[in-house]
Amino acid sequence: MDRGGKKRSSVDHAKGHVKNPASDKDIENKLASLNNGLLPPSRIARLLDVCWRLEELDDVRKLVFVMRV
């Protein structure tokens, strides 16, 4: 490409769209990147564990507890 040239691209379906679903690893990486140091890595791991088993939770307070800063 020449200096000053332009490059253009497009995506029909963004990551996370039903036609371009995000993988579990994509979701885990996004949570870690948006965390901004609020939760230590061990808490992020626990939060992810609870989230992946959300349908099995008998009490939503378990989720709220691991989300506390």
C-alpha cells in the first residue's frame, strides 16, 4: 500500500451476532479486558465459573457475591 493510501473492510455480522457467535474464550477474554483491575484474576475465574453455571444456581445472591468489588 502506498503511503497515505486508504484501506477499507467490512463485516457482515459483528462478533457476538447469532450468525457470528463469540466463543467462550472470546467472552472470557472480553470480561478480563474490561475488568480494568477491579477484580483480581482469581475472582474473575470464580465469576466466570458462576456465569457458566448460571442455570444451575439456586440463588442469584451467589452471582452478586462474586461480582462485588
